[in-house]
Amino acid sequence: MSSTAPRRTALDALHRSLGATMTDFAGWDMPLRYGSERDEHNAVRTKAGLFDLSHMGEITVTGPQAAQLLNHALVGNIASVGVGRARYTMICRADGGILDDLIVYRLAETEAGSSHFMVVANASNAQVVLDALVERSAGFDAEVRDDRDAYALIAVQGPESPGILKSLTDADLDGLKYYAGLPGTVAGVPALIARTGYTGEDGFELFVKPEHAVELWQALTKAGEGVGLVPCGLSCRDTLRLEAGMPLYGHELSTSLTPFDAGLGRVVKFEKEGDFVGREALQEAAARSEANPPRVLVGLIAEGRRVPRAGYPVVAGGEVIGEVTSGAPSPTLGKPIAMAYVDAAHAAPGTPGVGVNIRGTHEPYEVVALPFYKRQK
């Protein structure tokens, strides 16, 4: 098999049988959409959607010093994460640049004092994150293991998702908080059930063995038949996360930005025990951003119909004041939206005269605070 052939998830044949439009994403063949992107998007906002996220990169970190290793390697305080809980964090270079944003789950603690963590990286950065963790593990009594092939990941997202899942498991879903995970059985399949997602809706991510993926997908599909569950591709996942103001690596996050530049300085925990990679550079970035705020990540809502794309200049008074990082038509708002980094002077919601240069034309946009959409709890 040539190294250029895209990888396929355990659900590949099933996606094709459902008529999915497939696309290459970070070296994986993934479903872009099954039918209408707008219908898939609206199903997640109002009912429920089913996603194959098996391209995400799972890395297991175990051992007596697993927590210390992760505190050293990542910017967050991972040692303070309780068993069964998850935390959003980042891994940075020594110069403070973001290598990836991550979710870290603390799965177990043995009586002998060994911890078991799962780090979930973006598909495009999984190898980079793995290599960095292995390199940073030197001197720690901990093991870093590539578990990308050990898991399939299926997400069910949307207001009907708790009911759908409850019909298939006796796990305590009511007691499962946002950013928590617990082992359980779903439709007879052993799974790590996590209350996490990337859509702005309530929902769950189910980590299972690849050989159980088809069976679980089919059981969820059947359980969701009466309440409007539909299979969803990466295209609507992107518009859902954009409306929810969630950053995407390669768009809002990159090695040329620190967490402070991205407006996510809160994930950096200087007060934690021990040194961590990037601390000095990040302390400088924090001081810099207080003294002289960098460009600020804002929302832009179109007054017209033209859709801004990543890389388009944001303009005001004939000057370039920023750049679009993500843009798409918003099914929920009914007009094009974008996230963009703009100069602090133009970042306040309602700032007049801001537009996007779309192929030479200044299209007017309203500056708004993120997120564009917040679900009613």
C-alpha cells in the first residue's frame, strides 16, 4: 500500500453505502456530507446528528509520573484533573507557538499510584503531538503509546442525543457532566462515553474498538429513527463549530500564534507545579498582550450574501486591519459569518466601517462578540 493512499475508518464501507460524498482530510478518507449540508447542520441544532470522528488521534499516557509528564509537556494543569474528567488544553513549542489544541481525559488511577490518561489530538497534528510527547517524556516514569488504531470515535450530537443514548445504555448519563467521561456499555459495546463535542450542542463522543464501530453506528441510527437523527459529515461539523465560536487548528490556531494571541490565554496555567515547555515565552506573551493587546479574534456577520473565506483581508478606512480565519454561510443565522483576527482598535462589537475585501470589493460586515450561537440550556 502506498503511503499516499488515504486511510479509511472502520465505518468507510457504511458511509459509501449511505451515499456519502467522501473527501481527503488530514490523510483520511472522510464523509464530507451525505445529502444536504444545511439539513445535516439543522438536524444537529434541533434534533440530532451522528458523526464518524475516527480520524482523531488518541495517545495513551500511563505510569506513576504520567500526570507530571503531561504537566511538563502541556500548558494546562493536568495533575488537577479528576478521574473521569476531561480538560481542554494545548501543547506549545518552546517559543510559545501552538502545536495543537487537545482534550485530555483522566481515565483511571491504580492502587499502586499509576495514572491512565488519554490525549486526543487533531487528525492533522496527531503525529506531531505524539512525537512531542515521546520526546518530552524523557526522565519521567511514564509511557506514551500511540493508540490511534485502537479506537473508532463516533459522536452523537444535538438536543435529542441524551435520549437516544439513554435508550442504549444503563450508564448514568444524567450524572455525566460536560467534559467528563465514564466507561460503560452502549448497545452491548464497551465504550468510553464522554460528554464532549465540537458543535455547540449537548452531545456525546463514544470511543470504541474499531471492530465494534459498525454495530454501534447501526444501533444509534435505529435508536434515533423516531427523533430525526441523521448521519452528518465534516462540512456541517465545520459550520456548527464556527457558529459556536470554536477554534480550528490551521485556521484560528497555529505555530505562529501563542494561546494569548488566540484569546485563549486562560488555558495556560503558570501557577502549576514544575516547569513546562514554553513557560518563559508564554510569560512574555502574556505580559505583551496585557501591555499591547495583539489582534483579537472576533465574529463578523455579513450584511450581504457574499461568503468570506480564510485568508481574506479585513479592512476599515482603506487599511487592512485583520484577516479572516474561517468563513461560511450560517444556516442558523441565515447569512454568511466569519471569524477573524483584527486589530484591537477595531475589535469592539459594533465597530463601524469594518468590511472584508472579497476579490477587490469591500463587503460590509458587523463586528460581534463570539460565539454567534449559544444553545439555550
